[in-house]
Amino acid sequence: MTENAPTAEAQAEQAARPAGPDDHDESIVEILAAKVLIDWLRNRQQLLVPFKIDLQKLDAAQVSLLLHALIAAAQADGTADGKRRVEAALVALNAAGAHRALLDAAFARPAPLAQTLAGAKDVQTGALVYAASLLAVDRRKLVNRQYLKYLAARLQLPKDLTRSLEQRFYLAVE
């Protein structure tokens, strides 16, 4: 046997080594892993939001929160047709007679926006508030588009999620 020929053990060891550079920077691996995780979580958040909101399947606290969010969004531009837009949104949200009675009480005494938004404690609830607000605003008006931007920032919703919600609930508004 020649001295230059690799032994079977050396060949097995070389085959067992991963391909690529021998050295790698751990900080780069950690950064890439964090980016992959963040993107995966954003995608998961989008999938958690239902395609249709049904008030009859939500609990009383969520229904109250969404009704107050509808009222706040409808009154964002200060026009008189807000109640009409909220009524149209209730049809899209599959509201029952009890929900309409709650809405009348909420219109009589609307909650401050800060108090309403404080009820959205997680991303999923924030997404429901944003989606309900999309149904109650006239997005052709600049003031309403600015209101939606403010709402998304205040609820700390990712841009991908707000874009997805705007696409899902765009046809329901028109």
C-alpha cells in the first residue's frame, strides 16, 4: 500500500463531514434563524385570523369591543352616514337582534377610542378590531385611510397582516 493513498478510516471521516466551509460565524446563524422564526410567526398570525367574522360565535366581551370599534371607525371622518355604514357592517358580521340592541346602546354612549383599543390585548383581537373597522369606514376618504393607519400602529399590527385584512375585507365594503 502506498503512503499517499488515504486509508478507509480517513475516507469515512471525510465523507461524514458536512459539505461547505469548515468554519462558520454563530452570530450569522442566529440572525438567520431569528429572521426565519419572525417570518413564520407573521404567517401564522395571518392564518389565525378568520376569513369571516361571525358575531354569533364570539363571546360578549369581543362583541362589545367590535361594536365599539365599528362606531369609532364610522365616526372617524365626522360624517352623518356612519350609522348606515355600521348597519351594513352588521349584515357582513352576521349580527343578531341582540347585537343590534347593543349597538343602539353603544351609539347612545360611545366609548372613548383609547378605552376601546385597550380591549385589544393580543394580535388576534387587534386584527378583529382592524377588520371590523375596515367594514365601517369609507376608504375613499383620506381621513379614514389615516385613521386605519393610526389604528394599525396603535394595535401594533404587522404591515403584512393589515395588507392581508384589507384584501380580505375589501369586497365587503364596496
